[in-house]
Amino acid sequence: MSTVCHFGRFAASVALIVSASVASAQQPIQDSQRIGPQGTGVNDPYPPTSPDDLRERVGEKFTEPPPVPPVPESLAEGMIYSDEPALTLQMLESMACSRNPTLTQAQTQIQSEMGKAIQAGLIPNPNLIYVGEQWGVGGTAGEWQGAQFQQRIVTARKLQLSRAKFLQLTRAAEWRALEQQYQVLNDLRIQFWMTLGQQQLVQLHNEILKNAEDGVVTARELYNLGQATRAEVHQANVLVQRARLDLLMFRNQLQANWYELTAIAGTRQAPTPLEGALEAPVSLIDFNIALDRLVSESPQILAARAKLQADEIKVKRETVEKIPDIVVTYGYGRNFEAKENTHNTALQVEIPLYDWNQGTIRQAEADVVRQRSEIERVELSLQRQLAKIYRDYLTAVQNVRSYQEVIVPESRRAYEVLLDAYEEDRVDWPQVLAAQLTYYQMRVQYVQQLVAWRSNETLIAGYLLNGGLMPPTGPEPPGHISAVPKPR
């Protein structure tokens, strides 16, 4: 039932009382009724010192109540929405998957690592050499002229090990790309819940503003009856202006949330209403189950483990680097002294006498130890993050259940009881307004708790990943091993 309709009966009764007071004031005042200089009548040179003094003067001299503050221009303009249809979470997720630039970056990192794997396993190109020995001596063509073909034969399965290492790094890049997908979608979902909640908060603050405006009308009518002081009218003006500013603040936040949401989705468009439901059945996530799932399935952990396997392959690859490759040379040409065609061959092997790759092997072994500690560090870091997020999640769940089952229903019943009592002339209208305001405030807090619950649940289900516009986690900075012209 509308509060405006109920207040209409209150205003009508007030009007009757005011009319009676005005009629009484028009009666001539007898000398015996006049009060002297020390009293509180019309000849009193001193202002009233209490609300009772002021109320006693009703009908003798009426002072206009303070004017109602004007409505801010930005509030009068209203929210501006585009003509586009309402957006759902699924529509925004589809937009983000196709338009968010960080997902493209993550995919290119996979291709980059794959390119290294291809390059690292390629057989070295042969060399074709033209040879002319001692030509020009005495005007002759020289002793021997011809072509030589030279080929490096890579030993000890070095190419296969190098390719296996970079294929494993490609797998790590795939896990990092999956990590980026979770970051984008989690961030998008959290921003969707925040924007949807803000949309509801704007609607609730519209109702709170109506309540404050009703309070201003009530205070002015009570002032007309001598049942409220000017201070109370001023206070009502303050409350209505604060309600207006609160509404403007929530509308500004709604607009900011909208543009954050569309930025994550990879687009830009004017605000459009969102379609969705914050409320849903609340089921508590068990902390230990969430932690076990996190440390076993998180893309961060899986990428770190893939990197460890690549580092272990790197140790094998660098260990066999000291085994020398064989360089085979074959030549065919003309021996001008013997006046016949001849062949020549050569076999070249580097002897690892001083440099048998000992420094790089130590570096690779150190990388393995470091990566094992990195996996442990990531696990402990995830446990710490989960502890904080689960705390906020658990608090939000407890609040949501309490608001759903007790606080919101009870505040609504309190408002309805007072509304019924007002219809039976057992309570005053300001009490009804106060109960209505409390009901709206409880609903505001309920929406805020719903947003907190949804946001933290999204993070826990999404491996604690967020940051939809942060650049994807890149490969490890290249060291000496990966910086050589041909990666190994």
C-alpha cells in the first residue's frame, strides 16, 4: 500500500485542525486574555525559549516554515540509458572472450613458445663453400678449384631434448593462458555483480528519497499545527538534501561501474540496464575442500609444475652439451696440376678440454632447485590469499542468511504493523516513516552483503584469479641458455 495514499488522510486531518486554529485566531482577543510583557503573548518582546512556548502561540502569530531546498539540477535530469536491450552475464562473457585484448596476448605467448620449440629442434643448415687454391700463380688457374659441402651432425639427441624443453614451456604458456581467462571472467563476473547491485541500490535510494520528501511534508504540516519546531523542519530539509546527494552518489557509482564492466568486456557503449538476479540459494563452500582444489588444480600451480619439468629437461640437455658434434666436409673439384678431377673429405670434432659446459649445467641445476621452491611458494601464497577471501566470504554468507531470514522480513513486518496501527489512529505518521526508512536501509545493507557474497564466491570458484585488464603472466626472463641465436 502506498505511503502517499495513507499520508493523504493525515494531511486532510491536519488541514481541518489548521482551519479550526485559523478560525479561532480570527476571534477578537479579550483584554483578560492578553498577557503582559513578562508573559508569552503577542506583547512579549522576548523570543520563545522552548517548543512549548512556540506551540502556545499557534493561532496568534504564524511564521512561514523554512523553504524546502531546491532539487539539484543533475538529479532532475535523471539517469540516461541507451536504447540497447538489457545485457545478461552470459552476453557480457561472450563479448569478453572475443574482445578482451589480454586473451589475445596470452594466445600469442603460446605461439611464441611453440616457435621456440620448432626452432630448437631443427637440423643445422649445411654450408656450401667454393675453394680455389693458389690460383693466379704464374698466370695459372691454381692448384685446385672446386666446391665443398659441409654439414654439422648434432649428437647425443640434443635437438630432441631442446625441442622437448620448449614444448614443455609451451604447455606452461597454455596454463598461463587459462589463468588469464579466469582473470578476465572472474573480474567480469565480480564487476557484473557490483553493477547489478548498484543498479538495485539506486532504486532503493529513490525510495529513500521519497521517504525523506514525505518527511519534509510531514514536518511542515506539524509545524503548521504547532506540533513541530522550526529546528525540526530544518532537520527535515537536511535529511531530504542528504537523501538527494546519496542518490546522486549511487548513480555516479553506477555509471562508473558500468564503464568498468564494459572495459573488461572489451567494448565501449552507453549504460544499459543489466538483467540478472543477485539472490540465489546459499550453500557454504568448505574451506579445506576449496584449499585442496586450489593447490591441485589452479592454473598458477599447473604452470609452475610445467616449468619445473622444462627445467629438469634443461639439465639433461645441458649435460649432453659437452659431447661434441661432428662436422663432415666433402669437396669435389679440379686438380690443375694433375689435370684431373679429385675429391676431398674432412672430419672435424671439438675436444671439450677446458669448456665442457660446466657453468651452464650449474645454472640449469640451480633453476630446478629454484623452481621447486617456487611451487611451494605459490602453494603457500594461494593458501594465504584463500584465508583472507574465505573470511570475507564466510562473513558475507552469514550476513546474507541473517538478512534473508530475519532482518529484512522483521523490518518489513515492523513497518506493516505500524502502518496498520496508523490506519487505526493508534500511532503518528512520523513513526510509520521512521519504520519505512529502517526497512529501506536494511534492504540496502542486504544488497551490499549479496554483492560481497557473490564476489567472494566467484573468486573462490575461480582459483582466486582476477585482474581482467592486467597483462598476462609472461615467460621467465631469458637467461644465457635461451638467449643464444639458436635456442636450446
